[in-house]
Amino acid sequence: MTQALPLPVNGSTAVLCSGLSYRFGQHLAVDQVNLHIEQGMDRVSAILHTCRVQMRPVMMTCTVACVGLVPAALSTGIGSQVQRPLALVVVGGMLLAPVLVLFVLPSMILLASRRQFAPHMPAGPGNPAAPDTAQGAQ
């Protein structure tokens, strides 16, 4: 006989899943896209290259988290009433994270970002933004 599983969303679990997804998105997508744009790539190429390169780390991290928690998510023994809902929420979050990080976030970056490559001007008296070395020596 199967029993309905109450699935309370634990606050710490939601923080865990959202924190991991945020870190994936922050570092693997946004920082890498910005780095490639600063190196001279156009925005679309930078986004596609970042998704291609970062797909393996995202998928491996999420796969390892899911595989590690599948026994807790499927358990029916003693103590499973506490562990099972927590494991199900984490597994669900880890299954959703690659989709969000590799497809949704890059699409949002493409729509919202207007960042373009801006060549850096050399420091010197002709560049008002750069500190003038001659005045600093006085």
C-alpha cells in the first residue's frame, strides 16, 4: 500500500538549492561571459562558448548530488519521514539547476545585457580616466 508523501519545503533546503543555483549562475555563466566579452568576443559567441565549456561541470555537480541523495529519496525505512522530503527537494532542485543555468540564464543574459567589448586605452596624459604619472611624481 502506498502512502501519500507530505512534501514540506524546508527553509534550509530551499536556501541550499537556490544558493547552489545562484553560484552556478554567477560564476559559470555571468563571470565567464563577461570575461569572454572583455577578451574581445561578441556577446552571442561569448554566451555560446560559455555554455559549451561549462556544461560538463554543471552536469557533473548536479549528477553527483542527485546520485548521492537518490537512496534517501527512495527510502521507506526508519527515519525516512524526515530525510525523504528533504532529499526529494534537493534532487528536484539539482535536476532543475542545469536547465536554468545552461538554457534560461544565458537566454536572459542575451536579452538583458548590452555589454560590448571596449578596448582599454593605455594609461598616460592623453587618457583623462587614467592617472597622470607626471603629476604623481611631483
